[in-house]
Amino acid sequence: MKRRDFLNFGMIAAAGGTLASTTMIGHSAKAAEKSKGKTKNIIFLVSDGMSTGTLNMADLLLRRKEGHGSHWIDLYRQNRIKRALMDTASADSLVTDSAAASSSWGGGHRVNNGTLNIGPDGTNYKPILQKFRDAGKSVGCVTTVPVTHATPAGFCINAKTRDQAVIADLYLPLHFDVMMGAGTQYFNKDKRKDGRDLFSEFTSGGYALVRTKQEMNAAGSDKPLLGVFHEDIPYTLDQKSDDQLLSGIPTLAEMTQKAIAHMSSNPEGFVLQVEGGKVDWAAHANDVGALLYDQIAFDEAVGVAVAFAEKRDDTLVVITTDHGNANPGLISSKNVNKKFDLIQNFKHTNEWVLKNVRKDDSPSQLIGQISLAQGYTITKDEAAEILSHYADLSNEGLYNDYKLPYKQFAQIQQNYTSVYWSGMSHSADYVELAMFGQGSELLNPFVLNTDLHNLMLQATGVNALVAVP
């Protein structure tokens, strides 16, 4: 390479946000040709906002609590998987948001934060699930956050903003085979500003609507499936402590199992996106119990996907995250093992604790509540510090997540768990990317997020059938 060309390349790469993927995926042209079109099914799993420390600590927690590692890390231990690092930048920032991150996979181009598959110049990039649908495959998304959230949407639609009511409207004509998650407020006429009854419109359009785990399990495969289970699906840790929530709302693994069963009879195959969306929410809140148990719930969905793929020779499982968030880690301290082991006995998240605080609670009451929920005893001064943040909140404010003292609670909690945080926002870290099954040989050790779009098309041979913009 000439020195001038080398410098030009370096300047483009350093810009991060403007580099569209033009690299050929694969170790060689021979490997690419050998793999082309052999992949029938793709299961694309995303632990949203998962920093490397989250992946590591979930595995440590499982090994110390249950005597086995996570499905994801065990695939590494057993050398059964291809592994890479992935650059996650958007078109306008080294630190991406979920809309731009998912769009990089969905549309194959980097877009500005806050937009979905629309380039900085206004170009619309056809989302990958539409490409696969047009090629005859069954397609769908399942998630633990509203199904109208940015990560599912990045595989599905084009939009200038992340407005979830608008995204729900855009889903209606797609007629995708499976869409499941939370978000009743974006479909319910009593919650929508425009008064539209999207639930009725979806059922009139031929969809089977399910609102509970029981209805999901009973649904047949003869209609497209729309599952909307709650306004917000609770964190795994809180759900497991509530029998009603546990019986009525499916886990991510259960949604994944149902989606695979619903679509796997298609002779042309299927493509499914699976998102552990609340990992990101927990990281934003510095909520260690919420974070690790939702990561473990995501890992159970990984287990479902791998179990399906390992019995076949036509299925690719992609396991990754869209970006890091808050970069948590287990940091050395006195009695660090004992402190970390406290998380094994958590019954509730920080969110659950803070949402149940009242302005007139005493420090002793809060100390008792935290002890029952998480198994350790904070000091009266620490309890008073947390309670001080409630003095000026109205009753409505008590349930405004942005006003609750997540950061202050986490800073106190780190003295008891030895889990520390770098912040409360997304990071620019290169992230873990792993692939299992047919087509995984196409993965290079370092990729851009946009490379995954072309890899999926190449692995399935769909790029030969559907025009790629």
C-alpha cells in the first residue's frame, strides 16, 4: 500500500462514524464461496448495552451460584465458536445509540444516532428482515423491552426518529411472522395520542394477538404472531419473586423457543432477532442485580438457540451486543469474593427498592427493606443519604425513573458487592461478537458493525436474490 493511500485509509478509519462497510467478510474468497448460500436459518442474539464486564460477571455468578458457566462463555471454553471484536460507531459518533447500532446490522450502513436505516444524506436502506421476507424466509423479533424499541426496529423499518407509536404503525403492513415483547401503550387506543386501536388493526390484518404466556404457548403457526405482554416487562430478578408475573409473562428464552417453533417449518428457512433489551436499562441505572440476572436470562435464550442449531447443519447463531454501557466490573476489595456472592441471594432490583420508598420512610425502614430485598445492611447515614433525594419529589415523581437516586444507591451498594461502574451511559468499546454453526467460518477477528449485514446475506445467498442498496 502506498504511503498516501495508507494515510487516507487511516483518516477514514479514525472518523469512525462515516465509514460504511466495503470490506469482504471471510478469511478467503475460497471460504466465502464454500459457505455461500449454505445457511438456511439465522438466530441473531443481542444483549443490548452489554459491556465485557457484564458478560464476565454473569458467568462468574453462575459458576459460584450454580456450579456451571454461562452458555456463551462455555462455548469459548469448549472452543466451539468463532469469536471477534466489533467496532460499534455510528455515522456521527464514536459512541452509538441503539437505533444506529441496529441499523448498521439491519441496513448495512452507518446512520446518525436516533435514526433507523436512513442515512445522513436521506438515503433509505432496506432493512434486512424485509430482504429476507422478500426472499421467502420467515422473519421476526422477540425482546424484553417494547417490541417497538430501537433494536428490533433497526432490523425492520426506516424512520427518522425512534418514536415508538410511529414504529408500531410501520410494523402493521410488514406482516412479519413473529413480533413479541412489551409495549402495550403503543398499540392500545386508550394510551395512544391518536386514539388508534392498533391491536384491532393487527388482528383485522390477519395477526394472532397474544397477551400472556398461556396465550403464546397455545397459539398456532397458521398466522403471524404479535405478542405484547405488558407496558414494560419486569426485570428477571423482580419477575422471579412474583408468582403472578412469572406465570403470566414469558421469559426471553420462552419467547425464543416459541418463535423458532413458529417459523421453523418454512422450507425457505427463517431469520430471528432476539434481544435482551433490559440489560441496557439496568446498566443505565447502575443496577447490578437487574443487570446480571437479565444477562443470565439472555444467556438462557442463547442456550435455546444453540440447542436448535447444534442438531442441524443449516443454522447460524450470532451472539453479540450493540454497544457497551456503564462498563461495570468486579473490583478488588477486602472480602471481594464474599461481597460478590451477596448477589446470589438478591430477591429484588435496585429499581424495585427505590420505587417502593416513600418520602416519610425512616432510615430504619429503608435499611430493613434493602436487607429483605438484597441481604445486606447499610448504615443509617447511607439510608439517610438515599432518603434525602425523596424530599422534593411529588407522588408522581416517585415513579419517574429519571428522578430516583439510582446513582447514589449504586455508589453505596458498591461497598457491599464490590461491583463498580464507570458511568451511566453508552461506551465506545469494541464489543464481543461470536458465531456458532453454519456460516460462522465467514467471521473475521475484527469487523465493523455494518459487516454483519453483508455476512448474513452472503451466508444465506440472499444477496443474489435481493438487490442490496
